[in-house]
Amino acid sequence: MSMDLTPVQVVLAILSGGVVGFALGLIGGGGSILAVPLLLYVVGIHNAHLVIGTTALAVAVNAYLNLIPHARVGNVRWKAAVAFAIPGAIGAYIGSTLGKDMDGKALLFLFAILMLVVAILMLKPKKNNSTEMNPDIDVKFGKVIPAGLIVGIVSGFFGIGGGFLIVPGLLFSTEMPMIWAIGSSLFSVGTFGLTTAMNYAISGLVDWMVVLEYVGGGIVGGILGAMLATRLSKSKRMLNYVFSSVIVVVAIYMLYVNFSAFHHL
């Protein structure tokens, strides 16, 4: 499905993709949570399901692109990444099927609650155990498979990459260093997003042109964000506070706009 966007909306889609890419490059996890509200309220595509299907694919492409540099420097533990991603993809299919069948406003109301959770999690200081670089990490399938499945369901339901859930999921189930969890998580982010997008695409709920515009803007924004991240590395906590505040404001607005959905339930 492809909407006829005005030239202004096309520019706004590219700029919105740039903002998401910039946020991802600058602060990493949680950056893509703004993809849905930007497409809804800035670009002006008001079909919630079309927005979720479209952003799922755009986020998936960005994740796979970001996976390449991490894989090159050895930050991806493929055994753990694949073991997490396969049950997660099944979960993403289940979650996206449930999401497609839900009232759009109710889905966005729940999405806004998820945004508040992400904002809180971003403010928690991250433990960095990257000094323990033992290459023989123990992949406990009894932990990895259920963790992947649960995170996949949430990711698919909301049409998000879910990196903020995948990283702790990998840390919990494999006890790998943080930098490996971040690198390995990108494989799952891409796989979950692709599964969700394919499920939505079957129902005609992906706008392919907007995906291209979003990804194009996201690549440029990601490069700029990554460049700035190295300069502002000492201000990382402040950046997280600012970005979390933005997420909270947007989430409150989404809760207000979509609250009416629950009057009809």
C-alpha cells in the first residue's frame, strides 16, 4: 500500500528518518521508539497499522546496516544471536498478528505506555562488563529460547525493533559483555522488524516509498549522530536525560490523543 504524499510530507518523512537515525547513532538503544509518533504526527499518516508496518521495516533495514560494522570488529556472537532471533521471529509473527487485529487507537495508547517504560529504562545506568572478554560464552538454550520468544512477541505487537529489551534479554540468558550484547542484538532487531513488516505487508500495511525515505534519512542521520556521539561521550548521561524527556512528552501526548479508544472497550 502506498499513500500519495505531498512534496512537503516526503521531505518530512526523510527528515523524520534522519531524526530517528540521528538518535540511534547518538544514544543507541531506544532511539527508534520515536519512529512511530514522527510518522503519525509529523508526516501525517493517520493509519496506525500502516505506520507500524512501515516503521518496522525501516527499523529492520537500519538494524541490519548497523550490524555490519559491529560484525567486522567481532562484537556479534552469532550462536547466541541466532538462538535468540529464531524463537524471537516466531514471537514477532504472533505479536504482529495480534497487533494487526487490535483497534488502532488502543494499540497507540499501549504504545505510549511502552514509550514511558523505555524512557525510564534509558535513565538507569548501564553496567559495562566489557572487560570480561571470554570468547567462549555459555549459551543456555533453556534461557535464550524463552527470552527470545517473549521479547519477539512484544516487538511484533508494537512493531518496534525492541533493542532496549533484546540487550537485557541477551545479558540475562548468556551473561555476555555489554558490547557483545549490543552488537548481537542488532541481528534480532532486524529479524523481528522484518518478520513484523512481512506480516503487515501481507495485509497491504507497508508504504514502501516511505520506507525508502525513512531509511535514506536514517543513514545520513545515523552517520551524523555517531560522529557527534564520540565528541559528546562525556555528556552521555545528559543526552539520555534530554532524550528520555522528549519521549515522555510525546508519550503523554499520545496517551491524551488515544485515550478515547478505551471508552469504547
